[in-house]
Amino acid sequence: MGCSRQTVIATLPSTSDRERIELVLCHQPGQAARLQLRQQSWGDGVGWFTQSSVELEPEQVTGLKLALGPVGRTGRGISPAVKAAPVLRLVQADSA
């Protein structure tokens, strides 16, 4: 599913300067906004391009937030909620 309009929420670097994860909010007319995680690579002469993407349903976003817990705020590690978090179901995966 493509986005008619998108908002990049965050870009997460990798240990390689040629790989990254992009967190994007996708907007489609008449539909609720959806969150996508995009694995991107750098190609000389091409720039950043998406290798694969996973679209999360709103309930999955909630589960992801619970699973990560305070990681982003405190840096103390993965929350114990990871073990109790609901299983995230793959909604869409596009691959190059």
C-alpha cells in the first residue's frame, strides 16, 4: 500500500552508514493513518531506497510501544513487557 502523503517520524541509523530504518506515518484519503517501518539502503548514484517495509495496524503500534517500554526515554534496556507483549502480525512487506 502506498502513501498519498507521508510524514517521516524518525530515522534510525545502523552500524553501517549505508543502512537505516525509517519510521513513517502514511496518509491515504478516507483511511486512518498507518505506521510503516522501512528498511533502507544507500546506493551510489541513487541515494536512499527502500529494501522492504512493514505496515503496522494501530493495535500493533500500541503493542510495540509496550514492548519497548522506557528504552527510548531512559536507555535502561528492554522492558519486561516484551515477554507479555502481543504478537505483531505482518500486514504488508514490500521487497525490492
